[in-house]
Amino acid sequence: MFGSYEWNKKLVIRTVASWALALLVFFPILFMLVTSFKTELQAIAVPSLWVFEPTLENYTEVQDRSDYLHFAWNSIITSVLSTILGLLIAVPAAYSFAFAPTKRSKDIMMWMLSTKMMPAVGALIPIYVICQKLGLLDSVFALTIIFTMINLPIMVWMLYSNFKDIPREILEAARMDGATLWDEFRQVLLPLSMGGIASTGLLCLVLSWNEAFWVLNLTSANAGTLASLVASYSSPEGLFWAKLSAVSVLAIGPIVVFGWFSQKQLVQGLTFGAVK
Amino acid sequence: MKIKQLAMAVAGALTLSAASIASAETELVIATVNNGHMIEMQKLSSKFEEANPDIKLKWVTLEEGTLRQRVTTDIATKGGQFDIMTIGMYEAPIWGKKGWLKPLEFDASYDVEDILPAVRDGLSADGKLYAAPFYGESSMLMYRKDLADAAGIKFEGRPTWDQVAEAAEKMTDKDNGVYGICLRGKPGWGDNMAFLTTMANSYGAQWFDMDWKPQLTSEPWKNAITDYVDMMTKFGPPGSSANSFNEILALYNEGKCGMWIDATIAASFITDPEQSKVADKVAFAQAPQKATDKGANWLWAWSLAVPESSKKSAEAMKFIEWATSKDYIKMMGEEKGWGKVPTGTRASTYANEDFQKAAVFADAEIAAIKSANPNDSTLNESPYVGVQFAAIPEFQAIGTAVGQQMSAALAGKVSVEEALEAAQKAADREMRRAGYYE
Amino acid sequence: MSSPDQESRLTQRLLLTPAVSTLLLWMIVPLVMTIYFSFIRYNLMQPDASGFVGWSNYEFFITNPAFGDAVFNTLLLLGSVVIITVTFGLALALLINDPFPGQGLVRVLLISPFFIMPTVNALLWKHMMMNPIYGVLAQISVFFGTEPINWLQDLPLFSVIIMLSWQWMPFACLIFITSLQSMDKEQLEASSLDGATFWQQFRYLYLPHLARPMSVVIMIEVIFLLSVFAEIFITTSGGPGTASTNLAYLIFAEALLNFDVGAASAGAVFAIILANIVAIFLIRMIGKNLEN
């Protein structure tokens, strides 16, 4: 893996600095990962232990106590569906803002963002009452809709920013060739903005995955996601850091692995060299 | 084509999750706190399901603060999400009085009289029991026997605060990371104020006088908080203003604290060698007194109640009866060991010889619980019920605001007097808003 | 008869409809209810007492002694986290933009804090990192023979800022990384050949290119940071005193600690007003970056 690089002093410095900073940023997570294999007593030891006999007891305890797959399934369903639904609504809107702006476009975009400005907790009682009246408390459906709504403004904004990077001439050229809106979207816009769409999607996936406030307050026994699993391990009476670490690792595991696999697509989707 | 398949999958997934709700058996949704005893109950509940095949239990386990928010929102909006709620001694009488909870009635075999009277009273309103205690706790002094011996200190029965302050000084050995005394400091009515109210009680203070006027600037409060801040600044661990039960437990189990006054439930953690480095060096005494021993230690019971909105109250009560029965405690003792049974609820538990042998803290705990009386917890007469709280709806707001001021005083950001002035103002504001006086 | 061009314009407008209408519904209904609640007496614990109370909820919320501090802390928190995350996010994105061994892995490591749930983030920092006795930072201090910093007691707001920056820096970084991919490589190479220094390139090539993503990052972060409360609740409960209380925490305390929906709704309305003021300032400052 080192062969293909032309090594010089600059590259060495850059590599070392990047790795050092990345590890520094990642350190708390690494610490959590290590803690998840400790016993509760080892977890609070001073100084922190780095060499110890790892135990899986925290993980077995979590699986013993709660149905991890049930929560994980709910997380996957709500975050994936809300991301897809959100993209279906946001892509056309962002397209319109980016390529057919009017005088009011900026105002509408600003207004969209302002729908997120009300603190969630201020709207809790209204939403709770509405959900209850509609029989939507503790339903995956309601969570999916809410996730879509809270992420929609962000999706529109990110996609807008991304579409703006695409030279209008390319789209116009396609239109000259008689492409319909759909063709234009599929054959020109989509390939060019794949990176942006992917990163928007990933961010919404992560935001939905980690959304805790609405999950905790609107679900009970059925629709809880991994955020409510984490909540059931946070701060009980007694020592809990090792178990919380284990459950957190389980909760973020799928999304980190997903991020790992998708990061190449995320940043390499947009290759301008090809169209110039 | 692809979109169609996707839509099918989506529809399938949604119906799947909807279908699981509609099953033939009665499903009880239980909201509970994620403390150890509840987790054990959840694990053992399969036995209940075996005995009652027509009942299926679904658990919502949450951390204390979140649970309180969740069940309060639900019961007040009549959301009907839960059939059984885990609540404490603060909520039970208030909610019972409002008619939000179903009164509990049990068979004679359940032996309601066996429930400790102070606990039973605290969970009742107008003579009706609204919540059945699952485990109860008081507060007590837990200290390091080895350090006390080395310093030549002996605690007997209920020490005084002066003795505790003296002991704290002698036990402190900062060079070796030992702090004489660890106490709660994180703001919150259930965090630092639970402890500080008992300390203030023992100094002769009270939250409200008989006209419901807040008394926070009174002499006893001033003395109590001054001593608290003084002691913690000199002999307490750094960062105390962010410490509550768990943070101190971690310190204690690491051997960093000489004394700790907190929930009796802590005893089972600090004497457990799997969690604690000092498991064999712990001894217990009653929470300290100063002007009085009234209200010097708190009383709390995590209890199970049935909201009025539940349509399955018969089944819910059946479960509560099972979970809070003598048989449950016996089963727990036989299966997991008598040291791990839920305590603080029934006189029969403390009479059990196996329990007495297994739980070194049993005597201190029952003495503490018996000495707590929510109806008479202050030196001067008070209009409210509750030891470490006042069972009025406004108290959460007041306790939270006052708690913040106390943590500021502990952190040295304001003087004790300024903090109490501000606390008094905050309490007065809430009481005025609620219309207790003009 | 409309021209084909007009027709396509119309289609393009219609594309907006789903987003606008759903958001309108999502916003209007709770907003109207919140405004309604803010004018009635509504405490979850005392549902029997109700009725129109005029402005008294607003008065009650604003005369809270913590109110002034809360507004100040909100803005301070907002400003510092945005500045920290954008600066570091940008620096890191530039650092790892060109290929080097392990680039993909470094990218994932840098982005991963964003995957951590806010509650876990707060517990992780409070207990494992910042505890003055057994936290990692304290151990480092002890190793170097200095007095451990008493993070949550002496620097409560700064501690919260660190936690939030740790979480949001990856977000900024990811957006900048994505955007840097569309930089004109030829132009960069040409400028290098012309002997441009990195700072010149940064000033005249990178910065203009990143202006829009930067604005977007700032906008989005502002929205999220205005309503942060979970991290504060878990770590300091707004204390000591009101040192780390922000507006969202104050509203949270009214709504879910005191269950005073009336006062909380009044607070929410005030928060919306504050947010809009911030937004107007932002638009003035960075709005022009949004255009081409």
C-alpha cells in the first residue's frame, strides 16, 4: 500500500499529522470500545487499564436483557425509510432552488430552515397530543414521518449547495439535445451529484439513527430504536460504564460500518475531470 | 420496477410492525427504571408469564429522569401507553389524589400490613394505596472502617454532624487520593436536594412554614449549607458539583472516599467484591443529626402503579401483586441469593434469618427506614408530606432551581448567603405563580 | 398558450410543492398549538387549573433570574462551537484532501464522532474523559505533574463546548471533504506551477470555492446548536448555578422537569424569535455566499 506513493518530506509530515490528529479525535471512541471489554470495576480503575483480560460479559448481559435485533431493526427501518422519503422530496426541491431560482427562493429556503428553529422540547406536548389523537404513539410509521420532517430542511440545503456546484451549462446542453426533465436528472444531474446525494443521505441516516428525543418520548414497547436501547443502559443506580460502552458500541456499530464502506463513494462520486 | 419492489418492502415492513401489536393474548406494557432490582424483575418475569400464559409482558426500561418525564407526560395527557408505571413516593400521593391512578386492592394473602408503615403511608392518598412498593430505601452514613480505626474514630448509632466533620478532617489524605467525605452536588431535586434537604432537616430547617412561605433564608438552612460547603471544600473530592449517586459510587468503590451519606441501596454495591475494591472495609451508621434527628434520613420507594387509562387493569394488578409479594422476595432469595433481594418494603424480609445473614447492611437499613416519617420530618410543624421533598406539584420546579443555586455555592461561584437568597426568590416565584399566597 | 420554456419553469416550480407543503403542515400545526398553550395556564401536574392568562407565561419565563444568562450562554455556545468546528473542520479537510497512505481510514476515524449518540457523547466525556479524579484528562495532568482541571465545575460551559465541537467538527469536515472533490485540479496545478504559496491558493482558490459549503455548515449547525439541551442535562444540569444553562435547557426544564407547558411554550416562542434574529444576522453576513 505504500508503493504507489512518491515519498517526500511533505508527504511524510502530512501522513503523520493526519494520522495523529485522526487518532486524537478517535481516542474517546477507542476508549469506549476498550471499556466495553472491561468489568465494571476495571472500567473505573485509576490509572486506566490498557492491558487486561478482556471479557464479553457486558455484551452477553445486553443480549440477555434486551432484544438487540428488535431495536436495531426499528433503527434500520426508520432511518433508511426516512432518508429515502426525505431524498424523494428534497431532491426535486433542491433542484428547483438551484436551477430555477426566483426572487423568493432564498426566503423559502430560509423559512424551511426556520421550521427547525423551534426547540423540539417546546413542541413535545403538541406533537404528543396529535400523535395520541391519531393513534400514532409508539409506531414506526410516526417516527419515520417525524425523522423525515426534521431532516428535510437540512437535506434541501445540503443538496442545494451541491447542485450549485454543477455548471448550469451542462444541464442546458442536455436540454438542447431534447432531454426531458427526467432524462436530465438521471443522466446528467444524478451522476454529477452522486457524492453530494450520498453524503446528504448518510448524514440524514446518522441523524435519524441517533435521534433520541422523539424516540424516547413517543415510543414505548414496540417502536423503540437503538437510541431507546442506549437510554435503558444509561445512568442506572450502580456502576454502568462498561455496560453502557458495550451497548453504545452495539448501537453505533452498524452505522460506523456502513460509513466505512460508503466513504469512498461519498467523496469520490463527484469527478469533474470527466466532464470538462 | 425497482421502485415498486421498494414500495412493497416498505409496506411489508410497516404492516409487520403493526401486526406484532395485534396478538390474541393480553399485552401489558410496563414502564420501569433501569436500576438493578428492576432488571432482575424483568429477567424473572418469564416465570410470571409461564404461570399466566394469557399475559404477555412488554418492558420499557429507562433511566430515572427520562422515565419520570415519559410517564408524567403520558399520564397527564391520558396517552394510555402504559399499563404499569414505576413511580416514587413523590408522584404516588399527588397522582392518586388526582384520580390518575387506580387504587390497588389485593387478596388477604398479599398481606398489605406487612409493608413497612412509613412506606405504605407515603404511597397512599386519602387512605387508599395507589402504588405497591417494589424496593425502598432510606439514606445512611457509609464509612471506611479501616480509615476510621486508623484515625481513632468510632461511630455509634446516629453520629452528630460535628463528629462527621471532625472525622472527615482526620480521614482526608489528599496525597494518597483519599477524601474524607463525598456528598452529592449535582443540581436536581432528586440529586443534591434530596441529600441537602435531609441535612437541613437535621439542622431544624424546613421547606415551607405553615403559610406555605419558603424558609430558605432561615438560620437553620444557612447553617446547614455553610457547613456543607465548608466541609466539601476542605475534605471533599474535586468536581463535587457534578457528582451524584453514580459518580460517588465510582469514587467510593475505588477507595477514594472516607465517608459517604447516600441511599441505603448503595450498601449492596459497595459491599460487592465484584464491583468494589473496599467491599470488606465498609461499616454503616445512621445519617447524622444536629438539632434534631427528625427527617435526617430520607425515604423513597420505587413502586408499581396502574394508570387510570389502562384498559387491562385486572391483569396489571395481577402482575403487581406477583412482583411485590412475599413470594417474589423468597423466590429471588432462593434463586439469586438473599443478599440481592429487593429490600425496604416488607417487615417479613428483615425478619428472615437468611436475609440477615446475607445482608451486612440489613440492621442499619431497617433502622433508617423505620426512623423516617414523611408526615413528621421537620423540627417545626410543616404543611407538607415528604422527607427529602414536599409532595406538592410545584416542588420539582422549586427543587431544581434551588439545587442549581446550591451547586453554585458548592463550586464557589457565589457565597452561601447569595445562593440562599436567590433560592428563596426562585421558590417564592413558583409558589406565588401557583397561587399559594398573593 | 405558454411557451415550452415557461412550461418547464412551471414544472420546476411544482417540484417544490411536496417539500413546501409537508413542511408547512409540520410547522404550522405545532406552532399554532404552542402559541395557544403559551397564553393559557397549562401545567401537566395540575390539569384542573386552566384558562386564558394573557402574557403572564411570557412574563414568568422572561423574569426567570436565569433568563439573561441563558440567552448569553446560548449565543456564546453557538458562536464558539461554530467557529471551532468550521476552523478545525476546514483545516482537517485540507490536510487529508490529497492522497496519502491510509487516507480512507483516517477519513472514517475523523468522521466517526458524528455517529455517537448525543447522550453517549455526554456520558463518555463527563465520566471517562473529564472526571477530575478518574478521567483520562486528569490522568494526563497527573502524569505531567500538574493539578487536574476541574472541568465541569470550573469550566462548565467550556466543557460543553468541547463535547459539542467534538461531535460537530466531523460534520463540517465531511462537508468540506465532499466539496473539495469538486475543486478544479487543473487550476490548482497551474497556480502551483506559477509559484503560488499555499496561503495564496487558500485565499484565492480554496476559500471562494468553499464559501457556500461553509455557509451551509454554519446555517445547519446554528439550527442544531440553538436547541442543545441533552448534553447539558446529562453533564452539569445547567450548573453550577446557571453557568451552563442555555435557552433550550431552560425550556426543557420548564417543560419536562417542572411540567409547566404554559411557561415552556412561552419560552419556545421566545426561542423562535431569537433564532430568527440570529438567522437574519446570518443571512446578512453569509447570505451572498449562497448564490454563485
